[in-house]
Amino acid sequence: MEIKENKNNLRNNIIKKTKGELFKCFNCGTCSAGCPVSQISNFNPRKLLRKIILGINLDEDISACVSCYTCNARCPNGINIPKIIDVLKIKYNLEGVENRGSIFNKSFLSTVEKNGRLYEVGMLLKYKMKSGNLLQDVEFGLPLILKGRMGIFPHKSKNAKAAKEIFRKVREIDERG
Ligand code: SF4
Ligand code: SF4
């Protein structure tokens, strides 16, 4: 997927949200060498950073990043690449472009926001309905439910209100930019 429009806005947005961290990159490639997704696809965090710095159109599948933070842990400059990728993921979502990664994230977070903890069955149903994969992997899910490893009904955390408040505050901070 290519982001062509408002390249400068996007670049400025990333610079602002990450306090210009990406300019510390000296292009050593340690992040890509450790990235598990780079091992199995052409997704490459070093190249991604370079393209952002140079203002080149992005055509990477950002959703491939699994936010494992290996790149961040290994980067000699401690650059928070997953945070930069998060800004891009949010950008995709704001433009209404949804991919399986963003659908999964939203489904996960919406159950945490509602219940103060993860509700696996609810999350999976939301994800499956939105991604159109309703029956895929059903053979793995059903035994987990039948063996009681996943509850059919949600269990609200006693701190559900506090969790909701955290989500509200994060949205508020995000809107402020
Ligand atoms: S956080 Fe994303 S970019 Fe960084 S190592 Fe993990 S998958 Fe790769
Ligand atoms: S490891 Fe850090 S400095 Fe090296 S290319 Fe990746 S982001 Fe840049």
C-alpha cells in the first residue's frame, strides 16, 4: 500500500510524535537483521526509516510489523521504531484503510476497554466478522472453548472503570498530537 499524499505532513507528524528520534539513525541495519518479519518477507525497518527521512513514498505492508520491539532493543541508538510504525498504522486507520493487523488490534483493544481485561471469544468474533474469515481456524478455537481454556462469556475486571479511563486519556493525548 502506497502513501502518496501529504508525505510532508506524515513525515512531520512522525518527527513530532517521536521527538525527531529517527534522525539518530545511521543506517547500520541492525534493526532489520534482528526483525523476525524481515526474515520471512521484504519488510525492512531500516529501509522504512530511510524512506521516511528522505520523504520517499512508502509501499511497505506496515501491518506486517508484530510490535515485538526487537529492533528497538538492538538499535545502537535506541530508536523506537515500533512507535514510528504505530504512527503509520494510525495513519492508515484514519484514512479508513483497514488491514488484518489493524482489525486485530482494534478487536483486542475494544474488549479490553469494555471489560478491563481481554475477552478472547469476543475479540475473536469481532476480528473474524470484520476480516471476513469467520470459519478459518475454527478447529483450533472450539477445543479451547470446550476444554474451558476460553470462556464463552466475558469476565469484567474489578478495575474495568480505570481501564476505560486510561483509554479515554490516551485518546485525549492523541488528539492533542
Ligand atoms: S517491532 Fe516490528 S519492525 Fe521491529 S523487529 Fe519487531 S516486527 Fe520488526
Ligand atoms: S539499528 Fe537503529 S541506527 Fe541502525 S539502521 Fe536500524 S534504526 Fe538505524
